[in-house]
Amino acid sequence: MQKNDLVTVAIEDIGVGGEGIGKVDGYTLFIKDAIIGDVVEAKIVKAKKNYGYARLMNIVTPSENRVEKPACPMARRCGGCQIQEMKYGAQLAFKEGKVRGNLERIGEVPTELLDKVMQPIVGMEEPFHYRNKAQFPIGTDKEGHIITGFYAGRTHSIIPNTDCALGVAVNQKILEIILHFMENNHISAYDEEKHKGLVRVLIRYGFKTDEIMVCLVINGEKLPHAEKLVDKLCKIPGMTSITISVNKAKTNVIMGNEIKLLWGQTYITDYIGNVKYQISPLSFYQVNPVQTEKLYGLALDYANLNGNETVWDLYCGIGTISLFLAQNAKQVYGVEIVPQAIDDARNNAKINDITNAEFYVGKAEEVLPEYYKEYEKTHNGETVHADVIVVDPPRKGCEESLLQTIVDMQPEKVVYVSCDSATLARDVKFLRAKGYELKDVTPVDQFPHTVHVETVCLLSRK
Ligand code: SAH
């Protein structure tokens, strides 16, 4: 097989990045946008000894899992969605299979046990327009017109598109106002050479409150004629916050630390369940609020609290899970590495009148073991007790030292929320070996049309 060879191939599998996988005379090919069941014509773009990559040229026979027309005409070129051309039911089956496969192979969980504990994946009824946050880069096209849209996969060239199928409808209206304003007032898009201009637009939308935030990230001190823009934007129903973020650093970091108010207030409010959150342009907040509520609802079910428990929420972010659980527990402790997130968590506890949640800044793998040792020292060798420990780590999962401390603390239950089922499986293997039984596993589709999948697991002490 050589570069530029044209082949016809039946797609039989899907890779971790959502690409189709097929074989030609025993030679494995990875083909982006091809899906299981397709027969496609593809052109080899990279040929290695035992496998290669090919570009989809033509669909000879479409799979029964292929949608007739993707919701977004840019689906293939845009880097945001990986599997939008696959029917939603097939996407869910793929994700469920990925979680199960990782638990089986990496986690060494026996098949019979998986048959018992694996619950069907929780999908969305309406898997479009679910994102409450969008960031649009601003640039110019070859004719010098100001454009906004999305980066093509793995590049920095902007594909013009103001109507992302995953974002909320009002994004388009906001972006068009901004583009007109820029054209009419000769405001430049970010210029890499001059290192100045409007860099990007951040839009956030409160699904429960309908409040809208627009934050313009600029590379300079001020936005000329900003009042003209504000005058238009503030008439959009629900507009609550219009701000500027000044970012003059020559880095890839998107947001500057300084937020200047142009109109309204600096934050919007939204709810997950009945807990209220104030979200500023810099706050972390879950991007799919509908599924987040289901995910945390499951974590709450698994924790099965009666009001007398001590709960730790490790990797707590802005305290979303902590505050959700605090309503049903005696005391919740949250641990998070980002200090601003902890500021938000404390503020969110306050505005909800939650007084039984306490937050610590630091690495979970340092804070918890230190707390454990310190407690032992000051309590005559008696060890600190927790009823439930929740973890929601980033993709790399938990450090083994942290898992060991969790085991030492002997909580009845460990609730593991994961965004990477491979590291989840590794950590489940550790916990199972140390006396925890895997009781229940539910994948949740937080990001339809992408290859990502969240999972929540319950482990109980034997
Ligand atoms: N449960 C949170 C989000 C969890 S995302 C929510 O719903 O808001 C994972 C979080 O872990 C991020 O906020 C990240 O900043 C934090 N984090 C990453 N490494 C960490 C570590 N070693 N110790 C504690 N927190 C960490």
C-alpha cells in the first residue's frame, strides 16, 4: 500500500477517535468520517508498515447507521464533531461499548459481573443545541471580510459558520451583530503580526434562566465605539452580561484575567437541579446542563444519603457535585486544585445558604493524605471517617496514592465520575483489588456527536 493509492474498503470497526476502520488484504486502514457498515472509496494519505490512514473520497454503499443528511453542513470539516454522520442510536451503542470494553480489558472486570452491573447509556432526547457555552474565533477571509466560525480539525484556519448545531440558536444573532459592528466601524479582527484586534467571542447561556452573557476577548485596552455594539446587543431578550476580557499575552490562553464590564452585570445565573450558580466569563461550568443534571442525579442516587453522612468530593471544580450532595448529607468537603474555582464554590454555597460544605484548595492526592495523617496524629491514632467519597478527576484519572488513602479511610461507598473510561478502568481495577465491589456502572452522553463519554460508577466496601 502506498500514498495516493485508491482503495475500496468495507468499514468494520471504529477507533477511539471515531474514525472508521477497515482492512484491505489484511492491511488496516483508519478513515475519518467513515462509519461501521459503510463501503467506501478512500485515498491513502499515510502508509506505515502494518497500517495506514486514508481520506474518505466516496461512499459506495452507505451504512444503515449513516444519517441521510448531517444537521450541520460543516460536520466533516469542523474539528468540533467527530461522529455527527452516525445515527444517534449508533453513537450511543459505540460509547456504551467503549466503556464496557475498557472495563473488561483494562479493568479486568469479569464479563458476568459486567452483565450484571452495566446500565444502558443515558442519552439525550434532543441531542442538538445542548451546549451552554461557545467560543468563536474572529478572523478575516482572503477578501479581507471579517468572519467567525470554527477551526478546521487540527488547524488554525477558520471555517465561517455562525450556526453551530451544538450551540444555542441565539449565538447566530449575537455573532451577526458583532460582525456587522466590526465591518461598519472598521474594527479589526486579531492580526497576528500587529498582535492587536478582537480575538474571540465567548457566549454563555443559562438554560434554566435564559440569561445570556457575551464576553469580547480583545488584544488591546479598549474596543472603539463599544457603546454602538452594546446598544444592539442589550436589546436581545435575556441579555444580562456584556463584558470585555483584555488579553495581551502572546500565548494560546484564550481569556485574559481582567474582566471589564460594558453593560449589565459581570455574571449570569443558572441552576443545576435546585442549586443556583453564578457564572462569570472565567468560571468553569459544565457545558451540557441537561445531561449534567442526569449525571449528578445518578451520583446522588449512588451515594444514597440519609442526612447523617460525611462526604468528600474530590476534584470538585466549582462545587457542583458537593452542593448537590450537601443538601442530603451532614457534611461535605470539596477539594480542587484551581483557587478561582474554589472561590466560586464558596460563593455558590453562600448564595444557596448551604453551610455544611467546606472547600480546600490543593491537589486531591496531597490534601486528602495530609488530612488523613494529621487527623491520626491529633486523634490518638484514630483514623478519619468518611461515609462516601466522590471523585471526578480529569482524563488522567486518580493517582494511586490517592486511591490508597481512599481505601485506608474505608468509606462505605466510592462514587467515581469519569470522563475517560480507560483511566476509570485502571482505577476500578485498583479499588476492586483492595476490597471494593463494583456495583453499578452508568455511561452518560454529555457530548453527543463527539467521541467523548462520561461514566458514573458505584463501588461498595465488601
Ligand atoms: N466536578 C466538577 C468538575 C470536575 S472536572 C464540576 O462538576 O464542576 C475535574 C476538576 O479537577 C477540574 O476542576 C480540575 O481543575 C481539577 N483537578 C485537576 N487535577 C487535580 C488534582 N490533582 N487535585 C484536585 N483537583 C484537580
